[in-house]
Amino acid sequence: MTQTTERTRRAPRPPAPPAPEALPLELAELITGPDTRIVVCCGAGGVGKTTTSAALALAAAEAGRTVVVLTIDPARRLAQSLGLVELDNEPRRVDVPGAKGELHAMMLDMKRTFDDIVVAHSTPDRAQQILENPFYQTLSSSFAGTQEYMAMEKLGQLRAGDRWDLIVVDTPPSRSALDFLDAPNRMSRFLDGTMIRLLTAPSRTGFKIASASFLFFSRIISKILGGQLLRDISSFVAALDTMFGGFRERATATYELLRRPGTWFVVVATPEPDALREASYFVDRLSAEEMPLAGLVLNRTHPPTTTALSSTRADGAAEEVLEAGGEGAELAAGALRVHAERMTQASREQHLADRFTSAHPEVAVRTVPAAAGDVHDLDGLRGMADALTGPDGDTPTGVPRRRILPARRR
């Protein structure tokens, strides 16, 4: 009786529901849809991230949108591929014959961006005092974290102007590409730090109140940094004191903008172990920050022209052709060996892609075959754009391209 009751209580579980049909990474819909306002491309160095950013921006402009592509990478590849001599801190119009929309491009100049903020949020006298301060000149051009914070500022400015239908951001190579996500917290830690509070104490509360702690602090720091540097820092902080709240608020507002609907992050990688390791890091970091991830672009893949002939069979056929001899035997054997090598490479790339998708099955993937040469003009970018936004059929190698798109954040 007890056993029967126990079997009744342990009724068999219903079968798990079938997995939903996987969807491709639909970049065409992403960049042309009116709801998308910001696309951030991130990834390791050397994976074609800048080219991907420019190609997506070009495709959106040709589809009728008013687009600006902002590169934080100091390399000149973006300007060259767009047919421009150079880029600077202001958007430059790119001549795209036949485009229904407009394409503009720019490269972040962190010092000029910082200077513009100082001028915009200070009186003329206070701005001049800050701009001429030696410590500010060092901070605005080479201080760790300044580039990332200025990237947040520039992105916020571009979005607030409401001039652009779409902003495409090409981030720096390596893991620092996502450091700008830390800009608000880093700014808050800097502003709330003991050193800053002591340096600004005389200007905030009066010298008499702060004199004991400040003088004790300054004697110690003067021995380490030197008296002149300490005076420069103190003068800079006092002059910038009234602007600190605005810095923090704008950085936080831009951070929240990146999390709202209308923003998508696209991770770019190549089918190489290091690049896919970095891609996994980006995916995990974006997930932890609750940032909207569109998916992964797996760039520079090498699909063979056919999978009907395996690598082993192609090598065997090459040997047979050489043994048979005859006119054109060496050429035919060479072609078979090239196919065998391509199949081996495709198999290796598929294995690496499988490892990534096994770890991140929720991430949509789009593969892009390697171009015949470097992309250095608009025609090359159009070819890249076609590969990114064209029909998403299955690849001959079976490298995963169809994955479940995350639900749009509301």
C-alpha cells in the first residue's frame, strides 16, 4: 500500500517543452529600425571591429537614416575606409553617392572634449584658470580613465542633440573597450576620495575650519609630490569644484542611456581562441551590467565552396590524380589539396564556434566570410555590409549562426 502511494506521489514528469526556433542576428533590422538609436561595437584588437562599425553605419545611411560613427580607437583605419584624410572631434560628412540618408564620422579627441566641457560649464575667467592649470593639462591628455569618461561625455552630447537617427560607436581594442561603463563609478570614487575632500576643504568650508587637517595633509604630500604639483592640484580642484556634480550626473545619465531600449551592443570576434575568449568576457560583462546584447559577429570565417568532399577524401583524391598522371594532374591535385586545407580550417573554426555557443547558447551569432583583401574604401565597406545584413542562410561549415535573440528590454 505504501509503495503504491509512493509511486502515485512520484508521477512521471511531463516532457520538457521543445526549444524555441533559433533566430539569426538580424543586423539589417537592427540598424534600420527606428527604435534603434545607438549601436556599440566591442571586441578584441584586430578582429575587424572598426570595419564592422563603419559597414553598419554605411548600410544604415544608404537605407535612409542620418548616422554618425564615433571611433574611440586612435588608429586611422576608419578615416581611410571612408575616403577621408583624417577625423577629428567634430562629425565630418562622408560623400556616399546614391545614399538615401547621411553618413558622418568622427574620432574622439579626449582633451578637446574635456576643454569644451570646461568652457561650456564655467565662467570665462574660471574656464581660463582651469585650462591653464598644469595639472589639468596632464589630466585631460593622459590621465588613466579620462578617455573612457570623455567617451561617455561625447556619446551623451551626440544623443542629447537629437540630430542623429543612429549613433554607431567603435570602441578601443582589448578589454578596455568596456571601461567606459565604469566611468560613473570611477568619477564618483575620485570625487568622494579623501584626497579630493581634503584638497577642496579650504574652498568649501573656509580655511580656518580645514587648516589643521589640510596643513598636516599638505606637508606629507608635498614631500612625495613636491610643493608646486600639490599647489597645481589644489588650485585645479578648487576651480573645478562647482562642475563636479555635473560630471557625475552626465556620466550616470549616459550609463543609463546605454541600458535603455534603443541601444544594442554587438560583440565582434574572429574564429580564434584568444578572440573568442575576449568575446566571452564581453558577453559576461554585458550580462552582469544588464546591457542589451544583440549578439556576436564572427568575422573572417573560411567556409569551403562545398562540403561534399571531406578533407581526407580530397587528400586521397589528390594522391590518386598524381599517380594517374596526365596533362593538368599537378594543377588538379593542387586544387584538391587547397580544398582539403580549407575543410580542415573550417572544421577548426566550427569547433571553436561550437565551444562559444555551448557556453553562451542565448547569444545570436552572425558569421561573415573573410574578404579577399583589406577593406579600404566604400566599395569594400559595402561588401562587408552585405555580408552583415544580407540573407542569413546556413553556412556550408555548419558554424552556428542561428541562436535565440534576447528579449528586448522594456
